Amino acid sequence: MVEISVIMPVFNAENYLEEAINSILNQTFSDLELICVDDGSKDNSLNMLYEFEKKDDRIQVYHQENNGGGAARNLALPKAKGKYLYFMDADDIIELNAFQEFYDLIEEKKVDFILCKAINYDSDEEKYYETEYFSMNELYECVGDEVFSYKDIGNMVFKISVTPWGKFFNREFVINSGAQFAEGLIFHDNIFFWEMLFHSERIFFYNKILCYRRVHSKSSVKSKDLRFLDNLKITNKIVEIFIKYDKFDEFERELYHKRIESANSRYNQIDIKYKQNFLDAMKKDFSKMLTHEKYNDFISLLSPFDKAFYESAIEADTYKEFNALMDNYHLIQEINSLKNNKSKLNKQKNKLKKDIDKLKKQKAKLQDNNKKLKEKNSDLRSKNKDLKEELKIMKSTVSWKVTKPLRTVKKELSHKSDD
């Protein structure tokens, strides 16, 4: 029995496969097996896998007709024998010390799985960049270095990245949960994640970047084709899981928002030639919400944008009409924002006017006080001048001159007394 089983679905990954596999085989923790499932690749990926299998007896290679990464992972799951389980994508990279760190942590913490941070690597532009979705800084601020479960974090569950490759699982926990990946669909990891989350009692967040998610023009999420319609199916399956675990009522407002936010995101991303297809599918999907028992009066819980998006999708017959309705919504919002700004500016203007009037009054008062002080100062100067003249006259008199010696003696006696 090996300690760690690594499952890697492979589809047309010949340009990245060697780097991905080497980041597994060259781990500082070597007691592992790598189970690769080729998902009907059309390039040289399968031959490359067979070559790796010949060179390293830790590798097992399987092949299936193209049915998506979810089906490939499901095929590999019962073949895994390790105590722990890691899912690797064929175009990603993992730090060479990651398994040792994962292993030490999960042995110490005794958790169902560990989450870690990841960073994006755009191989087309050869640059790294972080996003909150994979950094999960908000989650770390919430849980810190404590073991937790979904019960402890409330709405923060929606801040957790659903990707399987950013997690290190206890394999027995995964098998006992019965969780599976959605098959034949992209975004299939969502289903597996929510099943794992609601089953788990002990989770640990490792606040360190160990995984490198490769972003490139050929990845499935960059396809922007009709597969993006899978998003609507996946969203429905997520809702079913929340209902299954009796969590829908607790998170209904967030689920409504996530459902529309996700549809909006994929609609904006999908290639323009498929937007009508997406709108048609979205309209059909949204219409079903009106009769679903769990969506009673859901429109009242939608945010203004979500409500506009939902109602526009129901109303529009063409994607151009839908775009026009949403453009109109944004225009109205912008006008309202300008009106609010104008109102705020008017309030500021009125306040400034009052402040100016107050300052003018203060200035007038100060000017009046200054005038009075000037007049008083002028009077004092005049009096001072008169006193000087009087003193001058007095000093010129005979009596002043006669008494001068007496004043001098008196002054000297005064100095001696002080000594």
C-alpha cells in the first residue's frame, strides 16, 4: 500500500504533460502512485503516458473515450490505494515539497482534507498573478490556523475554491462519502466539492502557495464554446446537493445570487456566435425556477442587478434584445448614480454656501473689531503724545530743575537699600 495516490485526467496536454508529471514524480515524498487516465486525446498525450509508465513503476495509465475530466477522475478513484489522495491536472504544476508538507499536516491535524493556496501562471504571456478565488485570504481571516467545518463559517463557504487540485484528501473519507464528479460536463469539480464539504467534519486551511494553475488559450474554461452551457446544468446540480443536505433554506439568498452571477459570467465570456444558444438555454432554465417548489417568491430576494438580469433573460427573444435590455438597465443605474451624485453635490454646495455666509459674518465681525481696535490705538497714541508734551513742559520748569539733586539722592538711597 502506498501513502499517496495521485489522480491525473489527461486530454490533449502534450505541451504541458511532461512538466506536470515530473512535478509529481520528483516530489521529496516518493511513496506515491500516479494514476493517469487519458480522456480520448487526439494529440500525442497517450503515447507520452505509456513512455512514462515504462520508466517508472509508480505510474498506471488508463484510457477512455472522451467523456470529460470528471469521468476520468471517477474511473481512477476506485483504483487508488493510497492512504491519502491528490487530484492533479495535466497542465498544472505543484511544488516539489508539497506532498511532504501535506502529509505531515494531515497526519498531525487528523482532518478529512487540507486546503492550500494556489497562484495562476499564464503560460501564453509567461507571468504569474494571484486572484482572491485561489488565494482565499478572506477564508484565512475567518478560520486562521484552526480546524473547521462548513458549520463554522456560514456564507464563507462560497469563498472556498472548488478545484480538487487545491486540496489534499483522506482517501477513505472520499470513498465513504460516495462523492463523484459530474461526467460529460465541464465545471464538473463543483459537484464533488460540495459533496465533500457537507460530508466533512474537519478541514484545515494551509496558508501557503503550493499549486500553480496554468492558464492558456487551449484550456476548457478558455474555450468559450457551447460547453459553457454546462454551467446551467452544474448550477442546478449544486442546488440539488444543497437540498439533499437540507442546506437550501439556510443559503437560499446566496444560491439565487450565485446562480445568476454564474450565468452572467459565462454569458459574458462565451463567444458571440454562441450567445443566442446560451440565452435560449438560460431562458428555459430560468423559467423552470418559477414552478420549482424551492423557489417560492425568490424574485423578492434578488438584488436589483440579479432581478434585472433574470427578468431580461425571460423577456428577451434574441441575445441582441437581451443585451439592449441589460444596457438599458446599466444606463438607468448610471443616470440614477449621476442624480445621486448631483444631489450630493447640491448638498455640498448648499453646505459650502452656509459655510461661506458664516465666514463672511465672522470676517465682518473681525473687521469691525479691527476698526475699533485701530480707533482705540489711535486714541492711545494721541494721549501718549499729549503726555509726552506735558512731561517735556514739566521738565523745563524751575521747580523740576531745583528738585533734581534731591531726586538723584533719593534714587541712590533706593539702590543702597536694595543692596
